[in-house]
Amino acid sequence: MGQHQGGRCAVGRRARASRSRHRPGGAMSPGPAPADLEAVRAQLGRPPRGTLEISARCPSGHPSVVKTEPRLPDGTPFPTLYYVTCPRLSGAIGTLEASGLMADMSERLGHDADLAAAYAVAHEDYLRERESIAHVPEIEGISAGGMPTRVKCLHVLVGHALAKGRGVNPLGDEAVDLLGDYWGSSSCADR
Ligand SMILES: [Zn+2]
């Protein structure tokens, strides 16, 4: 389900669990509303962990991307800062992955210097944002989705693009454009 659909990418593949605990402290914004967390639980089929905020929503209004603590409450490092939760969106991204788009994008990174530079900036943005929440040594310098030199998971790139808006992750933006009206004629909340 979700990001593991079709086995095309490795979102959710975790860094080795750590026993240590480090909770972000200080001036965090209030957590997501209970109703949103319940919606995410229904989307994922399990309770969400370490959810800091709802970073994007589908046109129906339900969460589509959540922002997750870099270290889960049980101590596990979690590199995927932005995680796609809407099943319809996740499925549409899986279809894109199955089209061979990731290999094409990775190949372009090898010979398009401007694209590679913009993608590297996206990687840095991802790391900077995550570091601002908590420093997790196990995943230091490691973003997600194959950044900065490859494309291994479009869910990560789309999550980043939808959370931060256009102009931050160039390949995420491309994937979002290709997704088009993934929600179709009915609300994906009804599914
Ligand atoms: Zn949705």
C-alpha cells in the first residue's frame, strides 16, 4: 500500500533503528488537528507516527502530504520528511514510476547541468528543513528519493514539491505536472 505500491521505490525503508531518544523541543508549532490525524490513519491503515504537520492537501481537503519528525517517537531515524498519504495520489505516482520516468530523469541528471544543479539545491533544502527540526546523526547528509544525483522514489519528490510549492524541487514539479488531475471527477476522500 502507499509508497510501497508496485515495489518501485523504497520510501519507508528505514535507517537502522536507534535506541536513543531525541525529541524536538522548544518552539514547535502545535501538532495537527485530531481529525486530520484520524484521516491520515485511515489513509495509511495504521496510526501515523511523529506527524508534525499536514503539509499539503488534496482538492477534497483531506491530507495529501504529512511532515514527519526526523526521529520517530520510538527512536527510529526517519529520513522522509514529506510523506505522501493520499492513496489516490500515491497510486497515481506509482503509475508514473512504472512508466520508466525515474530512469529517464536520472539519465537527464547526468547530462543536464542546470537540472542537476537545481536538484542539488532541492536536496539541500530538504536537509536544511529537516535539520531545523532535529539533528539525527544516522541520516546526516542523506535526504530521500535518490537526491541529489538520482531519482529513486517519485513519492518523495512529489511530496517535497507539494509541500514546498513550485520552484523548489524541479523533478518533483515535473512529476506533479504529469499527475494532472489525479483526483479525478470525485473526491478521493470518498474512496
Ligand atoms: Zn487525496
